[in-house]
Amino acid sequence: MSRLYQCARVPAAVLRAARPRTVDPLLCPLASGPGHRHYSSKPQETTSFIMNSFIGNLETAEVFPFPEVLNEEQTQTLSMFIDPITKFFSEVNDPARNDREEHVPPEIMDQLKEMGAFGLQVPTEYNGLALTNTQCTRLNQIVGAHDLGIGICLGAHQSIGFKGILLYGTEEQKKKYLPKVASGEHIAAFCLTEPSSGSDASSIRSRAVLDADGKHYTLNGSKIWISNGGIAEVFTVFAQTPVKSPKTGEVKDKISAFVVERSFKGVSSGPPEKKMGIKASNTAEVYFEDVKVPVENLLSVEGDGFKVAMNILNNGRFGMAAALSGTMKKIVEKAVEHATTRVQFGSKLETFGGVQEKIARMALLQYATESMAFLLSGNMDRGATEYQLEAAISKIFSSEAAWEVADDCIQLYGGMGYMTTAGLERVLRDLRIFRIFEGSNDILRLFLSLTGLQFAGKHLGEIGKQVKGMDFGVIMSEGLKRTKRLVGVKTAASIADKVHSDLTLPADQLCQAVGDFGAACEGLLLKYRKNVIHEQYLLRRLADASIDIYGMGAVLSRASRSLSQGVPSASHERALTTTYCQLAFERIQRNLGSLTAAKDLKVDSSLSGIAKEILGHGSTVPSNPLGF
């Protein structure tokens, strides 16, 4: 037990060391603000489902019951949008043309503006529609089902482009900028990434220095790969600023956030980038040369830019899972249409087991993604403040699931799927970016594991203190928990009263998974302590287990509601949920087992050795079989 106390501060030190390089700053919202809380040295209570799973605690407040957050008026408002928006994207917009011409035609942009698509969540007093996160999730599904290029244009504009003004803007800033961006008269862009800083946002070199008269900042620098960069009139720009510590008087560079207008002298942009996918969206480099930015255009306060950027990204991440669940649903429909009409070997494709498996697995991934999207957005609408891990999971899972679904559909189509006429190759190209931008999935997995381990480490440290203080209640509780683990008894609380009786087995599997997961986290902390940051093979497996745990919780909650309400699809949802949970549970057990299995650790070591040889050689090492 004394070793628990020794681990108390390990994850905190790990994350501080990791911030600049190992943990993606775009995805590591550790400062206080919307979407997360600031961690002191003492563990704080949280209702985050995933954060609690890192200590083996099955916290159900943000999972069960499945959120029902729309009132009658909001439901009616949303239903009024569904048909016209669906008809617009089905009959008016041409995604193939947009992709081919590599822009969104002006007449399409004008109609989107008329529908209010550029100001979905802007309050009505600023010319917006004031929709909730859940309402936006449903509309994002429609956009994702038809044209991801337009989805990026709209998302870069409002999910991140002017989101900083919504979250941190003064009343004067909101009055000045929100009406025009909400109407679409002005397009917005989010400017963070630079040539020298991708995942490492803290290394940006753009610089803003306060002039001697105290009225303007002089901004210099450039930003790359900026969505809407060539068409935006309003930019949220992040730059290093010298900030004086009020305590020590020492001056250090810290990131600050600014609202910058294209009309400011010295702002320019490069030509549109040539991209693999999402070609309809504009992506360009943006330059700032001796730009005079009024001091009133500072967002929040000097040195607060890192927090502002993190919260903007975190707040808008639910939209990705929403859009991609729509993409997947459309792809499944195309797969079903093909399987039920295409005849090979004298039978329709739908009769073959291999085809049935593909379609079923596609449906499982779509159902899980959609469940995550509405669970996350519903919790945000209910006032949840700490959802950064759940948001990260929804981004990772949806982007990888959508790619798998699109790839399987093309395989199902065969040669026809490879042709542009099927429309699938365009979707596949569009999807590839989602695993990279707004935080690469590889870095997000590190963020997920290390943030969770930080919380677990502080929890263990507190237990260690109580044990040293001879708190016999804690000693007995922790001792009983470890005894249960040794004899194979579940340590996480039962959720039998939270789920429908038809879902008892998958509910038990979730309970066992959370208990096993908490034990695995404790084991990693005790074994590796501060060096856990270097165990990226293990951290990835831990993250994958956490992703599956959230997926299980999301589908269990949704299916329980459907069964309880007797919706027509309830029986089918029960089958989806039991199957998904069985497969997820098996993956969790494999991933957790491989954290300590000698054979798996040996493979990890071998892989590292192979990679080092290749990197030193500059290419693959073996010579050609022919010798030349």
C-alpha cells in the first residue's frame, strides 16, 4: 500500500513534461474553462464516465439514462429544418461537381446563408438560430450524409472559426462580429497551425507585441492549412505575446488569442491548397505582416490563448461524430441497395455470409458512432462541464469507423466501387483527413491515456495518504477490492437498475470491463511510475480499451431507452447492442491482457528494434531477393 502514495504525483509530472511534445496541445485541455476543469494536486470529484473508469469506478450520471434534452418547442423547430435541408442536399447541391471544381459554387453558398446554416448556435440577438448541441447534431448528420466538403466549410466557420467569440468574447466583440458571421456575410477561420508546429501548438512562432502607445498589437507570422483561409474575413489567430508575471515580474512568452480582420493592413492569404479530399472546402496559408490589431480584439486575457484554443476545439468536437454517423448511414444504404440487387453466381449478394457480415459490422459501427454523438451532445446540453475525454473518444472512434465502413462498401461494390460514378471513392478521399485534423488520432490516444492516468494517480495518492494515516475504512475497502480481483469477482458497481432487463449480459460485461480497466491502470502506475509516458505501445492499448468502454456505455444506454419505450426498432437495437458489447468486451480483455503478457511485451521490443534499424538505414534493411 505504501507504493500507492509514491505514485501520487507521477501522472501530473508526466503530463507537464508531455505537454510540449508528447501530448498534443490541441487536444490537452488541462487549464480551467468550459469543457474541463483544472486539476489541483488533490483529486477532484468528477461525473465524467471515462475519467472515473480509470479508477475502476462505473459512474453512470452522464451515461444513464440516455439524454432526452429537447423540449416540445425545440423538437418542433428541429423537425421544421429536416425536410428542406435534406431536399437541398439531395436535389440542389451537387457534391461531385463541388469536388471536381474544388469549390462551393456561389449560388450554393447563398442558399446555405438563406437557410441560416452559418449561424446555427449563435444567439438570436446576434442574428443566429440559437440551436442546441443536440439539434446541431441532427443537422450535422444530414450534411455528413451528402457532402463532407461543405461540412468542413461550415464546421471551420462556426465550430472553431468564430467559436472563440461565442465562448470568450466581450459584449462589444459579440455585437461587432457575430451578426455578420451568423448571416454568412463574413466567413470565419481558425488560425493555429504553423509550418513548425503541427501537434505541438505550444511551439508556434507567430508573434504579437503590444505597441508603446498600448492601443495595438503588432502581429507577424504565418499559418498553414487553414480551412476557409482564402475566403474568410474574420480570423481567430493565436500568437506568442510577452507576458509579465504579476508575482515575479519575469517576462515570458505565452500564447494569446486575437480576432483579426482581413481588412487589417498586412493580412493576406495564398492560393488554395491541392488536397486529396474535401476539395470543395477552401484550404490556404494565411500571412500576417506588421498587422496592427486593436487591443480590444484580444480574446480573454494575455497568455490565455492556449486555454482558448483547447476549449474551442473541445467544444466543437461532437460535430465530427455527428456528421460521420450521417456519412456512415448513407454508405450503409448504398451497400444494402447494391447487395439486394446485384446478382452473382446465380444469387443476390445479400444471401452470402461474407456480405452479411460486412453489412452487419458496418451497422454496428454506425450505431455506436450515432449513440456516442447524441450522448455527448445531450450531456453538453444538460450542462456537463468535463467531457474532454468523451469528446476525444467520439472523434477517434467516428473517424476510424467511417473509414472502415466506406472501405468495406467499396469492397462490396468491387470494381464499380472504384469508379467515380458510384460516388464512394470521393467519400473515402474526404474521410481520410478526419483521422488527422483537429488532433491526430495517434496523439489523441496519448492524451486520453495520460489524462486518465493523471486522475488515477492522484486518486491513488490520496488513498496512500489515508492508508498512512491508518484510515481503517479505506484500508478495508481497498483490501476488499483487491481480494475480489484476485478471485475474479467484479469490483465495479452493478448497473442492473440502469439498463433494460434484456441487456443484463452486456451490462455485466461493462461492469467487469470497467473494474478490470481500473486495475490495469493501477498496475501501470505502480510498475512504470513517471516512466509511463514512454510506454506508448501500452498507452495505445489502454486508450483502445477506454474507447470500447465508452462505446459499450453509449449503446447500452440508447438501447435501454428504446426497449423501455417500445420503439419499433427496439428488438434490432438489442441485437446491435449485445453483439457490439460482446465484440468490444473481447477487445478490451485482449488489450488489457497484453499490458502485462510477456509475449506481447517482447513483440513491442522487437518492433522498436526493427524500426530503429530502418530509421538508421534510411529505408528497409533487407537487400532485394535478386541481389540488385
